[in-house]
Amino acid sequence: MRTVEFVIVGAGIAGATLAARLAAHGSVLLLEREAQPGQHSTGRSAAMFMESYGPPQARALTRASRAAYAPAVLAPRGVLYVAWRGQQALLDAQLAVLQATGNPVQRIDAAAALAAVPVLQPAGLIGAIAEPGAMDIDVHALHQQALRDARACGATLWTDAELELARHDGGGWTLAVTGGRRVHARVLVDAAGAWADTVAERAGLAPLGLQPHRRQASATPVSCWGPPPTPTRCRRTTWWPRRSTSPPPSRASRNGRRSPSAARAAPGPDCAPSRPMANW
């Protein structure tokens, strides 16, 4: 039986970043059910850094985390919250909330919104809230950087390693993992995302009602109607609920090889490199 301080179930962006932080404080084992980390929600993220997005707590966390992102992970994008006739009160209320919490946003009129995004329907458009500081996130680079940081600090990753059962005996957790492997850990972390309830139930805990939904995102360039302003980038992101395949090979790590985007990420953490580990 293997003994570690921390076991983290799920090697997506949440599990990987947590492993990178915890590895400096004790031995960490990161369990990933799939053949590669980040195959589900992480690999299908809309990938936007928006200080205006979410409830107040989420916005505060986003603002506080900006300095932690390597420059190569973020790229300028900009975001508009658009409104049409009948939505004036909603737009005003949203602007007031964002400005009250220090978000760098501004109100623009319909003409400015159309100049920025010519594919908008002009009929009834009353304006928008602009967040010019919103950024694209290179999720693959960010995720791979977290995995490298965790490894550099001594964490171990097991792929094709599904948690089958977990029991707490008063002194820690005893885990059964696929392949007949057994692990003992002082702390068990459920970072399985939409499958967190499944992990909780296998650990004898009550579920919260989480339901996994597979989705596919299409981010495709579209031609602007008429001569587009210069410079501009028109992009439409379409979401629809359906079962989908794994992330495109060009955006995923295969057989341990790193993508060019991963190579551009920030240097590793300030901790001594560890010996090579199995299944990494």
C-alpha cells in the first residue's frame, strides 16, 4: 500500500493547480480517471479571463489572481455585454454593480458596439458594457504549467486511475484505485468537477446534486458583413448540448509531449526538482 499526505481526485485545472500548491507541504498523489488530464471540462473551457464575470466572490478572486498568470498564457480579447430595446434597466444595473466593485468597465453606445462587433443585429441595439481588459486564456498552457509545477515539487500523477472506494478510519483515508492499487492518505480532495458527486458517494459522503453534461464549443472566425473596421477580429462562439469527443490533438498533450503553447508558459515553482516518477 502506498502512503501519502494528500490524494487529489481529478487532474483537471482545479486538481492540477491544487497539487502544485500542496506539493510543497507534503507528498501528493494526483489521480486521473482518463488516459490524460484535462479531457473533460478543462479541455472544453470557454477560456476567458473576465474580471466582470460571476458573483462578487468570483470577481474578487479573478482580480486577485491576475498577477499569477504568465504573460504568455493571456492574450487580448475584450468583451461586450450587449443590450437591446427593453433591456436598458438591466444594462444600467449591471454597469452599476461592476463599477461599484472596481471592475474596469465602461458604457458604450450602439454605434461603438457595432464598430467593435459588426455582426451584431443593429435593430433595437441600445449599447453595451465594454470590458477591454478581458483576455483569452491558453488553458492548455496553463494546465500543463500546473502539472509541471506539481511534478517539480514532488507530486505524482496516476492516469487511468479511477477511485473505486474510499473509507475513513479515523486516522486517514484508505483508497481502492483501479488496477488493484491501494493508497492511504491523511487528506482526500475531491476535484472531480462534474463527477464530484460520484467520488463523494464512493467515499461514503452525501452527494450535492451535481450532474455532468458534456458539451462542445465551436470558436470559429466569421466574416464581418461589409468592410470590417481595422484592426478587428470577429469571432462567434456557439454552445450546444451534445456528447462530444476529446479535445483536438493540436490542443492536447499526447504521449508526454508538450505543445508549443506549453513551452511558452512561466518557469516552474521555487522548489527542488524531484526524482522521475512513474506514470508521468
